[in-house]
Amino acid sequence: MKLEKILGNELSPWMTGGGLEGDIVLSSRIRLARNLDKIPFPNRADNNQLSEVLSCARGAVENLNNGSFQYYFEELDNLQALDRYLLVEKHIVSPMHVQTPQGRGLIIRSDGSVSIMVNEEDHLRIQALTRGLDLEGALELANYTDDRLEESQSFAFEESLGYLTACPTNLGTGLRASVMLHLPALVYTKQLNRLIMAATQLGLAVRGLYGEGSESTGNIFQISNQLTLGYNEQEIVENLNSMVLQVVEQERAAREFLIKGSKEVVEDTVWRAYGMLRYARSISAQEALATLSQVRLGIDVGMIKEIPAEVFNELIVLTRPSYIRKFYGVSDMEPAARDRMRATVIRNKLQGGTE
């Protein structure tokens, strides 16, 4: 399968850690919503029209392959359910996109940093992911992809409204910008609700690990813009970037407050979490993310020095249920067995793969 290397063997670039404000900002994402002219939106299109969109997407790959990276197209129907949900866990597609795979497809760049969901809520949803706080870099990637697509496709556009989209909140640029942040100190000091209220007042949304409709797991949150109409791309990116820098500053202040006021408690929490991950023989997905968050905090404040910070980014994906099943080649695995396998993956990673 063309996607096998991306699905099973490679880490996406954002998972390698680092980047600007990389101790708090895990990744930046730009998503552009586009629809083909004269074809109804996916929720109104019939099977023939959805197939027409898939055919256009397949043909567009040739233009995208003119650059340095290879692009692949696949209809979701051709992927096993396990592989579809692995794409969600790697933040390549949305949960909604894989729930009903009929008539849907995916274009993906060979390194996984650019993907295009075909026939999700819109005909095309272009996504670019970068590590750390790098919305400008993600925007450049997304716009390059958009330009290549527009060389062979005519998009639905109206002068006074901009790009036409299935959801009115995406009208205009069709751009959604988001960042994924690790905010343990703001959670521990109970300041997160204040942050959410402030973000809402500024037209931003705060969501969980997988975006809209998902829970906040492992103290990981996504902050994104809610409106696109009336704003240009640069304004959207600059507004979100400014808010994120404020959140980063608040998270750092909260960490300093915790260390100064409750250092022994924090140390005990961090080292207990590290000991559990290093030696546990069974651990659930939720418990793994919560405990990994505590260990990452310990790494970032200098308590744990022997583990690189990017291990946390990698294990966000490597400990998820679909990846565990994929890694061990077992599509149908009992939860108890999966918990044992997850503990093994974590131990191996923390011990440099020596076990």
C-alpha cells in the first residue's frame, strides 16, 4: 500500500519536537476549505457527484507532484478501518472524515505534513502541520498546495463572500488556524477556565486533543479561530499567534509558581509518574496520556534530564489504540492486551528501545 510507510513506519514532522516555543506549543496547523464550482457540497451531493470530486482529486495529484515531495491519493473505502483511525491518531484527518468512508478520499504528502481530506464537510480540506509555533510556515505550505490545486480546479467563489463553504463560519478565506499546546500548569493551578473565557471573547475556540467535539486529554488543548468572513489570512494568523504567545507566557508563569510554592509536591508527582511509565506492565490510553503529561512537565522544568522532550510528542500517537494494534499487527485486540502492549511501547521508548 502506498500509505504503509506513512501509516506505520514514519513519525510526522510535528512529532519530532522542537520549534519555536516547543516546550509548550506542540504543533501549528492551517486548514483551508475549498469546494469545486458547480458541484453541490458533500452533504447535498449524490454518489455520482461525490465520485466526480474523487476523480478530480485523483487528477490533481499530478500537479502536486511537481515539487520535492511525492503525493499519494487513496479512497478511504480502500483502507482498513484500523488504518483509517490511525490517520486520525496521527492528526492527518478528522474523526468525522473516517466515520463514513464511502465517497471520501485522502491526498497526502509523503512526509505527512500536508494532507487533503476529500469530501469531508467540504470537497477539499487542505491541512498543513508544522512543529512548534509556526503558523506562518504552515500557511505557506497550505497556500502552496492551494495554488497547485487551483491550476487544474475551479473553486466556488463569490466576490462579496469569498470562498463558499458548507458551514457559514468558514466563508471568506476558508481558513482555520490552530495550535496544539501542552498546558499542565494552567490546569493544576485552575486558571484554564479563565483562559477559555478570554479566548472566546476574542473569537477563538479552545478544544481537546482532536479538535471539535473531542475531550482534553493529557492537558493538551487546541486553540483556533472561529470566524473567517471579514478577516484576511494574515489577520487570522496574527491574532491567533498573539493569543498563543500570551498563553505560553501564562503557562510559564504558572510553572514557575508551582516550582516555587510546591516544589516537593511537583517533584513527587513527576517522579511517581516517571516510575509508573518506566516499570508499569499495563496502562490504559487515558492514564498513559495523563502520566506522560506529568513526565513532560518534569522534563521541561529540568527535573528529568535523561529523556528528550520529543518523546512526549511521539508517545501522544504511539500509545493510541489504533497505533498499538497496527504496531503489533493485530487488528482485533482485547483492551487488556492492548494495555499491556502500550506499557511495553512506553518502557521501550523511555529506555531507548533496549527492552
